[in-house]
Amino acid sequence: MSTVNKPRSEGGHAFHFDNAEHEFETSKFGIWLFLCTEVLMFGGLFVAYFLFEHKFPETFIEGATYLDWKFGAVNTAVLLLSSFTMVLSIYYAQNNKTKQCVNMLFITLGCGFIFMGIKYLEYMHKIELGLLPGEMFSFTGEVGASNLGLYFSTYYMMTGLHGSHVLVGMGLIVWCIVRARRGEYNSKYFTTLECVGLFWHLVDLIWIYLFPLLYLVD
Amino acid sequence: MSSAADRSKNYLNEESGLWSWLTTLDHKRIGIMYMITVMFFFLIGGVFALLIRAELFSVGPTVVEGAAQYNQLMTFHGAIMVFMVIIPGIPAFLGNFFLPLQIGAKDVAFPKVNLMSWYCLIIGAAISFYSLFFNGADTGWTFYTPYSIETDNGTILLVLGAFVMGFSSILTGVNFVATTHRLRAPGMGFFQMPLFVWGLYSTAILQVVATPVLGITLLLLAAEKTMGIGFFDPALGGDPVLFQHFFWFYSHPAVYIMILPAMGIISELITTFSRKVIFGYKAIAFSSVGIAAVSFFVWGHHMFVSGQSQLAGVIFSFLTMLVGVPTAIKTFNWVATMYKGSIQFQSPMLYAMGFLFLFTIGGVTGVMLAVMAVDVHFHDTYFVVAHFHYVMVGGTLMAIMGGIYYWFPKMFGKMYNEFMAQLSFLFIFVGFNVTFFPQFILGAQGMPRRYFDYLPAFEPLNRVSTVGSWLIGIGFLIGLYVIVSGMLKGKKAPDNPWGAKTLEWQTSSPPPHTNFHEQPVVTGGPYEYR
Amino acid sequence: MSGHHIIPFSVYRNVLLALLALTILTVAVAKPVSGFDAGVFNFLIAMGIASVKAGLVMAFFMQLKYDNKLYLAIIVSTVLFLALLFGIVMIDWASRAPVMSTL
């Protein structure tokens, strides 16, 4: 019972677990289950994408021409880098290097800001042109397909849901930074970093698929 | 740490005050909070049901002014019962309380997440009821497009409320899967777990896998209502039936979320009150997981006449009949358990036997509906209404009541009034059949469901049905009295009044905060009566 | 924490470099960018490269390679369920009577 009342950073754990390792592995299992639910939720959108893309291939090809692949590629690289720095923050925590751990978390957060910044620019550009979802589509230029609104609905729903998860992830990273600066993470305990990290990697994974599907379709 | 003095402290009296309950991390307290919440919502949903039946007592307007008001009543009756009562009802209440106890654990894997799931239910329910200030919703709890898009009232709030309540279900599911995998006592492998745990585990898998799809479906519906995204709008190339595909991909597994824990309870009740080891433990365990898996393949049987293709319909019809097989296996095994057992007819067992009778009728009529040629006539008639009330009320609700009385002494350390409990059962069982059996006939004669009014020829059976609903109401009011008076002034209960063998009975009634006075070690199966 | 496998920094670095290289490849074989046209295979190649990237992130950054195989099974079954939803709706759409929409 002596390990129960110790702080986590000294190897303590909640009363209903046998030891700290037991608690860590269970927390990881729980997060993987939660990630499963996220994959299913986004998966519904991916299913809708594939269904409509199959039914209206011309609409999707034409819609993609309004997306700038360079922005998408930069965002992909930014998120991949952020996954790298996220995993490094855990690496440094495991090696008891708090300062580097915090620095990595800050860089990860920064990548999140860059990603959202680029998304903001992309959205503003489209909104100005009237490239809006569904019924709100009001683009005045020449169009080939008659239901481009459907393409942009798909685009906004998928990137919007993804973007909201990036924001949530960034919030979680801020919380991790606060705790890391307090010295709560070390080789004995880094569970929160591990769990937030797994969530962040999922956000990266979804974008890895979104990028070719939305930007590179032809 | 297990001196006699400690045994006076239990999870109920260890801390006091409302705040200690609202911030508790103890799975037993959270289970009790869910119990009170679910019973409260059941009361409201039940009142709506009585109003519906009162309206249908006579042709023409009876207690409501017209179709608009009636449609709101039936929508809320459905939404409340589905999202606030039957889905959380067993897992979040009895499951939360007894899953850790039955596997010899000290709590669920994630106690804070557990508390969060309760708040999700409360907040989601509050948002749902808030929609009533905007004329509620009149789409039916299934929100079919295009009407749900066009209707101009509080529908979007009900949709959002359901979304938040979905999180409650997901969090419970994540917790239970992790708990079952990681917190079993030494010696308890998967095949030494009680069947209630198998039921909860299969349900939890469904909660984790199916609910997120409902989440995205509701989000898409909300987006279509507010921004006109067009996924379900043919004018933009969308498909209204796509909503139904997405919706039922969750909602069919959802009905197994409703019944699997109930079946788990029935396994416990039948074996305890027959004082005999359960027949075919592994078959029942595998059937639970099997039902959960196959439940994902059958959603289109809700859509035979919606415009989906005939080929898709045939595929779904065939797969639906498959899901009846594991269910039948369980039913046969329960009856085989009773055979040559030493049957005790206390109220939990009465409810278990009531379940066997009513659920069988419900299940068999489900197989009837699976036959596409039959469903073409019965779809959207009272036949379907009768079918699902037989499985959900005759099935799940019977099991909840049986479970409440079975585990009452463990949860509260007191006994309830057995005679009044049996009286309650009588009113509910008789009243239920009087209410719903005529509805099979009405449906076969062609009376449509969800309609505010009906042809005069249907009136006599509708009157019978309404009288039945009053009997059910009386039965549940008596039940409420039994539970509350038992909690307040019941006789002190022993640790194991039924002589049952599962782990929760090896600790005191009520259990202490950490569940067991000593770490249990399991050396045999859960039902070794002889 | 005993039993904890610390992955070396070099592994992480190499995975990142591989991921960035694959991203460049993704772009290089995309028709709107380079004109690379392999018909229907464009889509399959793009999804294939994305899956390799996803696999690297899952195996090394999310440490699936070193973890309980149960987690991998969970993710794989998730994708299978989604494939089921997609597959049956496709069957439905493909086998409906001719008039479905005015588009």
C-alpha cells in the first residue's frame, strides 16, 4: 500500500492498480480505445467522401483545382515534424531532461499554430471567392460540374472536424507544458505525455490521408 | 485493515453531503447517481407514454390538440427512453456498481472518466429538454431526412443533446473494456468471469465501436440543417437514404447495447434462483460476443421500404436471421439451467421468468420482421411497435427490475418488501401484455405507427391497450414505493441472502469503499452450486 | 518505469526523414502536380504511400511495434467495420433502379 499515496513522479499510483506500470499500461489501453472511437467518427466522413467521390468524380476533380497543393504539403510536413517533436518530449522525459522536454512541447505547439494559420489563410481565400459548402456555394466564376457545393461541403466538414481536433490537441499540449514545467514528468511517470502524444499522432494520421484525398485528386 | 470496527463503514456512509456525491470517484456511488437519474428520466418518459396512450384511447383529438403536439410527444417518448433510460440503464447503473465487484477489482479503470460520463448524460439531457422551449422536435427519435432538415423547431437542440449523451455511452464503454481486460483479480481468467460481465463487455465493445458513427451522423444532420451541406439533399447530389444507412449503422448495434447487459442479468438470476450451475457457460459467453459482432451486419432491415435496393434488402434479410441464432442458444441454455434445478420463486426470479416469456415473443416477432416480404406489410405499423416494446420492455426492463431486486440487499444493506415487489411484478407483467399484445393485431390489420389518429375500426383494441398502460403505470408506481421504502426502512440484509456464488456476495452489504476487505483470489468458476 | 523500452533518438530521426521523403514522393506522383498519369493506379499509389507513412507513425511514434498486439488488432478491426459500411452502401447505390437524382 505504500506506493499508493506517493506522488506519480515518485512511482505512486491510484489505489485500484497493483503498481505504476499497471496503471501506465491501462491508461495506454484506454487511450487506444478512445482513438478507435475517433477513427470511427472520422471514418464516417471518409466513407461519405468515397461514396460521393465515386458518384461524382468530375465534381471532385474540379473542386480539387481550387485547393493549393503547396499549402497542403507544407501542412503535412509541419504535422509530421510536430509528431516527431511530441515523441521527443517523451524521450527527454524518460531521460529525466525536463528542460528539453518542455522545449519539444513548445515546438509541437508552435507547429500546431502554423498548421492552423495556414488553414485560416486557405479558408479565408475560399470564403472570399464564395467557395462555400452546399447551398451556400456562391462562386461567380465559370464552373463545369453543377454540384461543386457538395465537394466543398466534404472539404469543410473533413478539414473542419480535423482542425477542431488540432485545437483540442493544442489545448492539451498547453496543459502538458504547465505540468512539465512543474517537474511532474520523469522516467518514473510520463503517462499524460504518452496519452496526449497518442492523440496528437492520430491528428497527424488523419491529415496524412486527408492531404492526398482532398488536394491531389485527379 | 479488516477489523470489526471497519465493517461499520461502507461506501454510503463513508462521506456525506451532496458535494461528496457530485464529486465522487467511487464507481458504486456513480452507479447510484445513475440509478436515480435513469429512474427520473424513466418517470418522465413514462408519463409521455401514458399521454400517448391517453390520446389514442379514442378516435380524434382526445388529450392533445392535434398531430403537431402528438408528434412531439412520441418523439420525446422515444428519445428519452432510448438515450436516457435504456442505453445507460443497465451498464451505467448496475454495470458500474457490479462490474468491478464481480471481477474482484477495487474500482473501474478510469474513475474520473466514469464521473465525466455521468455529467455528459446530465448535460446532454438538459440540452435535449431545453429544445422543448422551441417546440421540441416532431421527427420521431430517428430524425429521418428530409423532414428533420426542413422542420423548424428545437430539433437541432435534441440532436445536439443526443450527441453529448453519446459521449456518456462511449466513455462508459471505454472504461468497461479496459476494466475487464486489466483489473481482474488473480485467478480470474476470461472464462471464470460471471456472465453479467461477459454481457457488459460485449456491450462495451458496441458502445465504443458504434456510437461514434451516430456522433458523426448527428453532426452531419446539424450541418445540413444550419449550412445546407447537401449530403442528404438530392438537389445537390446527396441521398436522404444515406442518412438512414449512417443512422442505423449505429442504432442497430444500439439495440444490442440495450439487450446484452439484460441477458447478462438473466444468466445471473436464473442460475442463482435455480441453485444450479448455468448450462453451457461458454456457449452463452461466445453468443454474447457473437451477437455483438453480427449486430453490425444487419442495419438495413430497418430500411426495407426506404428506397434501398432489393439486393441490399435481401442481403440484410439473410444476415438478420443469423443474429437470431446466438440469441436462441442463450434462451435454450437458460431453460436448460432451470430444468431439474431447485427453483426459488422470489421476485428477481419472477422477473427472469417474465423475461423468458416476453423476450421470446419479442425475438420471434423480430425474425418475422426480418422476412422482407412480411416486413413490406408490417413496416411502420403497430406490429413493429409491439415487437420492440416486447424486447425492450419485456426484455430489458424486466431484467433491470430483476437486477434491482436481486442486488438491492448488496447495494443498500437492506431488504425490500417481497410481497409488494411481487404485486408490482403482477401489475407490470399483466399490464404489459394487455398493452402490447393487441398492438400486434392492430399492426397486422394495418394501423400505422406514429400517427396522431386512426380509423374507427381500430378503436376497441386501442382502448384495451390504453387500459393496459394504466396497469403498467400502477405496477411501476408500486415498484418505486418498494425501492424507496426499502432504501429508507428496509430490514437489515445479510451479506449473501440468496446464497449466490459470484464475488460481489463475498463482501459485506453494503460494500466498503474499496469493495473488499481482503484481496479476493479466484480458484473456481462463478456458478459452482453443486 | 521498469520494462520500459526507450527508443533511441536516431530511430525517431530516421523515421521523420523517411516520412518527409515519402511526402515529397506523394506530391511527385500526383497528377495535378507532375502530370504523372497511371489511370486508376494514381489513387491506389497515393493511398499506398499514405498507408506506409501512417504505418511508420503508428509503428514508431505510437510505438505499436513494441506494444501489445491487441492495440493493432483494435485499429485493424475498426478499419474493417468502416469498410463494411462503405461496401454495403455501395452495393445499395449500385443496384438501385436507374433514376436516383436529376444530376
